[in-house]
Amino acid sequence: MNDQVEKETSKFDWVAARSSCSLPNVFKELRLQVKEDVKTRNALRPNNSPYEFSVVENSGDFKFF
């Protein structure tokens, strides 16, 4: 059993996992999720509604309205 656990652990790419947790990658993922949320929310609006949500990007920053 210990050999199997050791083999599973040795397959884990901790360098790639750690890299994906960097702040730029975390905020990139957050921005993508916000865009998807805005798209989903806009699809739920009533027909001919006078409002729309959007994501505005500016020099790497983003805001949603």
C-alpha cells in the first residue's frame, strides 16, 4: 500500500500546481469566472429590459457593472 501512495505522490507536479496559484493566475481565473457570471446574469434578464451588466477591462484591471 505504501508503494502505491508513493507512486501517486511522485506523479503530482507540484511545480505546475504552485505556479497556477500565483496571483496573476488567480486573478486571471477570477476575471474569467466574473465574465461567465455576467453572461449568465444577462441571459436571465427579461426581454427588452433597460439594463445590462458588463465587464470593463483597463490595463489588467477589471470591473463589473
